[in-house]
Amino acid sequence: MKKTFKIGGIHPDDSKISSNAAVEQMPVGAEVCISMAQHLGAPATPVVSVGDKVKVGQVIGEPAGFISGFVHASASGTVKAVEPRPDILGNPVPHVVITVEGDEWEEGIVLANDPVPVPELSREEIIDRIRRAGVVGLGGASFPTHVKLNPPKEKKAEVLILNGTECEPFITSDDRLMRERPTGILTGAAIIMKALGVDLCYVGIEENKPEAIASMTEAAKNCSGIVIVKLAKKYPQGGEKQLIDAITGRQVPSGALPIDVGAVVQNVATAYAVYEAVCKNKPLISNIVTISGHSLASQHNYEVRIGTPVSSILEYAGVTLGDNVKVLSGGPMMGRCVSNPGATTVKANGAFTILTESETKRGVESACIRCAKCAAACPMGLEPWLLSRLFRAGDRNDELEKERVFDCIECGCCQFTCPANIPLLDSIRLGKADVMKIIRSRAK
Amino acid sequence: MSKLLISPSPHVHSVHSTRSLMRDVLIALCPAVIVSILLYGLPFVLILAVSIGASVLTEYLIERYILGRESTVSDFSAAVTGCLLALNLPPCAPWWIAVVGSVFAIGVVKMTFGGLGQNIFNPAIAARVFLLVSFPVIMTDWAVPDAFSGATPLGAIAEGGAAPVPGFKELFLYKVGGSAGEASALALLAGFVYLLVRRVITVTIPVAVLGTVAVFSGILHIVNPELYTGPLFNLFNGGLLLGAIFMATDYVTSPMTVKGQIIFGAGIGLITMLIRYFGAYPEGVSFAILIMNCTVPLINKYCKPRRFGEVRK
Amino acid sequence: MLKTILLTAVCLLVLGLFFAVVLYYVARKFKVEEDPRIDTVESIMPGANCGGCGFAGCRSFAENVVKAPDMKGFFCPVGGNATMEKVAAALGRAVEAGTPKVAVVRCNGGCDNRARTNVYDGSSSCRVSASLYGGDTDCRYGCLGLGDCVSACKFDAIHIDPQTHIARVDDEKCTSCGACVKACPKGVIELRDKGFKNRRVYVSCVNRDKGALTRKACSVGCIGCGKCTKVCPFEAITVKDNVAYIDYTKCKLCRKCYDACPTKAIQAVNFPKPVIIKQDEENV
């Protein structure tokens, strides 16, 4: 029996049609526009002004709080503007705009692709290098990695789990990374293990990526304490709590963090970024982005400098957008719609999925037939039909809290599976927001 | 600039729709329907056509002219009710019985509560019980065109006769007598397998019903084989399979969690056997399902799914 | 036969008497002393239970107003002054007249004025859309037209105009209970003085972007140019965050600002012809 999480889950068509497109370097454009809000927490404070000359890898934004992060120039050139610009959803966010001139890198960054041995560093030095390189969780949440590697004193990490599940349909950037750069990922894993003081690391990979499993298993032969775990294909296996359950059998209690069951989860791409930061002194200035969709003539995996406009990536991939097309940042289950293609990429952008109207258009809502498919699909063991009904009735926050609406991970399984096309998650998300607000105000 | 489509996640949807689920139920009923047509011929075809037609028409007229909303007959739920009702009637019942039953099922049991998803009782079962208590003679007249049968095996026992011992092969493949849908256990099981494969229903409720019946009758049969019929006889006789597979699993009127479904199924099995052994009626599946339908809101309230991260007590 | 009927009747009679006595004593014993004026006040109230007064419903309003020493802070927007006079009379108090108000939608960005730049396909709820992104136009502030106010209104007084896809208030039906104001995630709706003969002058825009951005997104947006503040003789207009606001307590309805506004973001409604400009006639 292959390992997987125990409660709920669904099996959407995985559409990994871009898995055979090798990672290609996308050339830097004429301008990069770098967001200061690329991590969870406070946006970074810009430390350059208009007219400044910057090099690749130079710090252009400094953290504005404990949960915040460094931001670096992803191209060399002159700072053209420091101003709020709309992000992919049209909301204004502070940006640093750089007119690209040449490709000049900061001193001390190792550019060669050859593997570099891990330097002899203390735990604190490792975490500081990761912090200075602006590494954030690349699984989607963009949580600053150095914060995650600094658990509270009274909590002890026992195991590191690398997330190579990539359970979202279409996305293949982690798959390509695991196939092409397994040594870097595993070196990064070893560094994180050292920083956490653990000697066991599991890498969870879903069975629909046999090449990635093979290449990682091969590379892991030289590493002690790293185990590659083949997982059954089931969405949302990449959810932190689900992955810990699948691999260790431990379930993170409601309201608790993975560290409470002794686990720390990192994405494989994050591990690779850690390797580059610590061994090559290279900050996080580029990432691998999948451009995929059944309607596209060709599928791509590009390594893209952060701050590249989405529209130019699509143009480079030969995509022309018509009306009523959906461009998603991420995959079809949890991805967010791009409403402003002129906006630029951020660290956690792992894919842009293009769906046609017929693939994505929502059906007409009809009455709930109480089939309970949503409850069977919910990986958190909730009852989405009930939560949605309570929210729609209005003013039922007490009951919503009792039904644990705050446990919802917004994976979308319920809405995916609902035969009556009820927008369950739309309602639950708002109900969750309301209840979280009440809980937070109570804590004060 | 192109106008992009925007919505919150998720952006894709499973292939299931209310319509496709109901269509699958209709397909799953096909084997049973075909067997009944082969056995009973034209009279049953008439009953089937009238039931489905009257159910769909009733729903259409009520939604269109009384509720003034868009008709939902295209979701096939009324057709499923009509088809199930036909299978629950004596195969050669007069046609107006089907009309009365359909109007009651859709008009009273389903639409007065607000239509699909809101009803407390399974419409087809409620209609069958309504007909059974209103027209007891017609509803227990199992006469068939060839006139080769009178009482059903269950009826014979209830009247104090000795259990006729038909070969169980005969019971399993097909038999004459009883409601139209009771004819062939094999056909019903084929429909069950289809529903499972298409993931329309799960095994929980049918297994709970049949398991309870088997265990309960098994124990009593061992205690006193003279008085109590055995598990195999009880499983394959009467409307148990039809009820357990197609009526007890009705989404709207069954519980939402596995725990709740086990309680629900076990309750149906137990009540059925109590009525069969000790009640005045020879058959108790319909009553059992109706009684357990009443408990569904309560079961839903107290049987919560196992939450992620909850410590097992 | 007769015996049976008699027996039944006697039994029922005895039972009836017995329970009547029990009920009588239970009612006496558990009687809650309540100010009878609460019932009186409640009967005067409109009974809409809309919560516009700030209390949970008409009963709650009555309980609180009876307890309070005077009428300060109590006003039923639905019943208005007439109801408040009756309530005050019932309680033997003096009444302070409130000015009647009406809900005003401060957005005129219909399809002709504000181009749609994407197609929204989520739940038909302003809150869902607003929590997701800026909206289906380049203006992130205006009416989304998905009708959260419509479902919040208990008086059928606000609707989405089928032509403009913008919410519109029916002045006659609006009781200024404020439910729509709370329901609107964009804060577009405001309660303003109903005005003499229903005449009102207000800035029909809440876009806080800089003028150039506003103008690009919408042809009737307030660009914060400040021309209106200069012509206003009563200092009723202020410009804050690139958007003008007319203080209805100071406005004397002279309409100088209306004439001065370069984008026609200022609306003057229900004035006699020839200057009668109604929201819906503007775009004809």
C-alpha cells in the first residue's frame, strides 16, 4: 500500500503535460520591476533610490520587521522608479523598477553550475546566510525560511520533510528541478538538517513523477539520513498537514503547527534556494516557472528572473491571450487568477497555467442534494456543505467556529467535487475570515 | 487587451453533476427494469411509462405554475423517483395507481418541502406506503398475466404457511411475484456494482442494511429454525435489495457521514427484520426506510466526521 | 352507547379543569414583572426588526428606550419623526426631531463610463469579489454591482440597475436603516440628509487613486482637482485622498460645484427642470 494521507482528498486529472520540457533560461528583458512584498509579513523597505546603479544580487529592500525578508536586484542597471505598482491582482504594492543594463553580478557570488561543497558554518551562520539571501518558502505561502528554521526553544524538531509532491495539476517546476538538480536539493536538505539539528529527512514525491523519484533516489545514495518516499497520487498531498500525515502518520492538531509534532516541512525548491544561498552566496533572484495549458501549442519550464512581467513570459512562450481565458498564478486548484498580466513575477510564482473558458467556466448553481461528496473529499474532516450553509444564513459565527471553519486549508476539494456546482469555498473562505477575526480579537 | 476570466479558486470541476448522478442511477436501474419487462410484459411497461411521465409532469407543473421558478426536471431526479415507484408497485397494477403515487411522491413528499434536496422522506418509498395503506387490496394483488402465482414467499409465511422452498438459484436469478423491482436479485446487484464503479454511492449503507439483516436473522434462525427464516431467504426475498441499494442510499434522505450511514443502515435492517418476524405486514423494508428517514437530521447533528488531528478516544 | 359518550365527556371535563388549575398557578408563580410600557412602545414601532436603530430589533429598542432617562440616542429611521413623537408621547417625554436620511450610492461608473477590463466568474457576491481582487474594472473603489446591498435590504429599496450594473436606491422605499451601508464591502453607500424636496448634491465617486489613474479607469470619476472647493460659498466641500466630499450638513444646495465639476462626478438630483439631472438620464 502506497503512503498517503488518511482523510478525504480527490483525484483531479493531473495534466502534467509540461513534464518533459527541460528548464530553459529565459533572457532578461529591458526592465525588471521587483515587488517589495514577496514574502509573508511586512513588505521590505526599499534601500535604493531613483538613479542608483545596481548589480545582480545587490540588496534593494531590507526587512521591515521580524517576519519580513531581504529583496535583491535580479538584474543589473539603473533604478528607474521606486513606487507602488499593481500586482497580478491589481492591488498596488511598492516596487523597485530597474532599467536593465548588461549583466553585472555582485562580488562573491559563485556563478558556475558545478556543485560546491558545504562550507564549515555554525547553525547561526547558516540561518543568517539564508536570511540575507531572502529565501522564502517556495511552496506558495512565501513564509520567510529563516523564521521557520528558528523554532521556539521549547519545541524540538525531530524530522525534516521535503515537499516534492507537486500535487497541483499542470505544475512541473519542482518535478524538473528534482530531475535536473537533485544534488543541489539534497545538499540544501543537509544544510537545513544541520540548522535544525535533526538527522532524518524524508523527501515526499508522488508516484506520477517516476523520473524525479529515480533521480532523487540515485542522488540520495551519497547522503546519510535522507529517505525518498514514494507517495500515492492524491490531492492535496502537498498541504503541509497532509504531507506530515502521509509520511509520518502524525496529525498536526487543530490550531497547532507542524513543529508541535516535531516536523518541519520545506519545499524542494526552497531547499535548492538554501543550497545556492549558503554554498554559492547567491540570493533568491530567479525561479523556475511552468507555462502550461491544454490549449497551448507548446509547454515550457523557464528559469525566470524575479520581476519579469507575466505578459513577457507568455509572449516568450508564444502564448496569445484571447477573451475569456483564465491565466492562473499557480495551478487550477489553488492558483490565483491574474487580472493584470502587466504585473511581474515574485519569488513564489512557480507556474502560470492557462485555462480556456470551457475548461474553467463555473456551472450554474443548483440545490444541494446532500450527497455528502464534499464531506468525503475534505482533507480536514470538515463538513463544507454545513459551513457554507451556516455562512449564507448570516450571523452564525458561533456555530461556524464550533464546526471548526478555521481548520479549512482552502484546498478547493469540496467545490471541485460538488455536483450541484455550489461555490462552497467562496462562502467558507469568508466565514473563515470572519471567525478568525473574532478569535484574534478575543485573544487581545 | 484581452478580457481575462477571473474567479476565486478552485478553477476546475469534477465531471459529476446532479444530472449525471441521476442519469447513472437510471442506468443502474436498467437491468431490473429489463428483467421486469421480460417477465411481466406490456402491463409493466404501461406502469413504468405512467409513473415516470406523471412524476416529471407533476414536478414541471408545480415548479412552473405554483412556485413560479425555473423547472428542474432536466436534472432527472423526478424520472428516478418515477422509475423507483414503478418498481415498487405490483407489476400489473391499474395505471391510475401509478398516477396517484407519482402525484403524491412529487407533489406532497418532495415539492411541499421545497423540492430536490429539501425533502425528509424518500418520495418513492413514501408514495408506496401511502398507496399500501390507502389501497391495500390493489397493492397486494400480485396477480400476473399468466396467473401462475398468488402469494409471495414472504406473504405465505406471514399467513402461517410453511416456507415454500424455492431453489435459491431461482430466487437469485429471477422470480415471479412481489413488486416489479423485486424480481431479480442479480439485476439489482448489477446496478449496485455499476453505481459503485461510477462512484455514485458508497458501499456503507447497503452493507450496513444487508449485514444487519443477515446477522439478526442468522441468530434467530439458529435459535429456532422452525419459527424464523434464515439469512439467505431474508436477503434475497422481498424488496430488501431494491430498498438497500436504491432507496436507502438516496442522498437527500440519508446521513452525510460514514458513522451516521452505518447507524442508518443498521436501523433499517433491524426494523425490517422486526416487522418481518413479528409485525402484521409480511414486508417491512418501506416502513423501515421511512422510519429511519425521520432520524436523519438527528444523526447528521450528532455524527460528525473524524476531524483532522483529532485525538481518537 | 350513551354511557360511553357521557364517560368520555366527563373525563375530558375533569382533565380540562385539572390542567386549567395547574396552568393558572404556574402562570402566577412564574410571572415576570415587565414594564407594560415596553409593549406599548413596541406596538408603536414599525415592526420591521431591521436593526437600523442600533438595537437587535423593535422589541429590544422598546426595552432600551423605556429604561433610558430620555430620548437621546434613540431614533427609529424607519418610522421617522412621526413614530418618535408617538413613542415620546407614550413615555411622556420631549422628542428631538431627527432629519430624515436616505441611502446614496456614491458611484456612477456604469458600463458606459467605466470600461470592464476583465470578466468576473465567481460567486455573485460583492464580498467574494472584493476579497479576491480589485474588481472587473480598473477602478478598485466603485460599485461592483453584484448586489450584496440588495440582499441586505429588507425594504426592497435598492436594486442593481440592469443597464448600468450599479446599485440604485428607491428614495420612496428607503428607510435609511443602514443595512446596505454595512453590507457594501467597498464603502460606496452613505446615509445623507434626504434634503428639501428630496434634492441632494453629492460627489458620486469614492476613488482615492490619483486623478490621472481615476480618469483612465472611469469617465465620471472624481479626480480630486478641487475646483468645487473653490466655488463653494459655504465651505462644505473638502478634498481628501484625491476625492472630494460634500458635507451635507453645510451644503445649501446652490449647485455651484455641480457646474464647476469637470468630470460630472458631482450629482445634483431631483432639482426642477431645466437642470433636472437624474442618475439614469445622465447617460442617455
